[in-house]
Amino acid sequence: MTDSGDTAWILVSTALVMLMTPGVGLFYGGMVRGKNVVAMISLSFISLIVVVLQWVFVGYSISFGQDVGGFIGNLNHLLLNDVGFDVFNGTKIHNSYS
């Protein structure tokens, strides 16, 4: 069973990052000429897409996989392999460093 507080925190954090992306694009768009504003906003969204793909490919596995030498996770969950709703057994947010 997942903890509703942890789920709410992850959803709020994700929403704030998604709102930050066009904000960063507008900020950088303000520092370039008018004809390049759309390009800067597009680059902000492209960077968001690249980071999401990196998380799916290796980030989850390195963060939540079995540790290698107590330092970093292995690549057993590469491309979210064997990840389903059954892995959400209790809370994982505050126990990840213990």
C-alpha cells in the first residue's frame, strides 16, 4: 500500500518542475532577440524531455536498485525492467538513506 502523503509530495514536486520549465524558457527568452524567444522556450522543453528519458533509461535503476558497494545502485532495473505497482510496498521516500 502506498502512502498518500508521499504520493501527494511526489505529484506536487513534479507539477512544480513542470511549471518551472516554461518559466526558465521565458527567462532565457528575455535575454535573446525577439526572433529567438520561441527557440529558447523549445530548448527548455527539449531539456525536460531529455532528463525524463535519462530517468527512465538509467536514473531509476541507479537510484533505487540494489546498491553496489553501498554507494550507487546497479542496472537491474534498466529501462524500468521488472518495475510495477507491486514494488510500492509502504513508503520509500524517508527510508531511502537508511
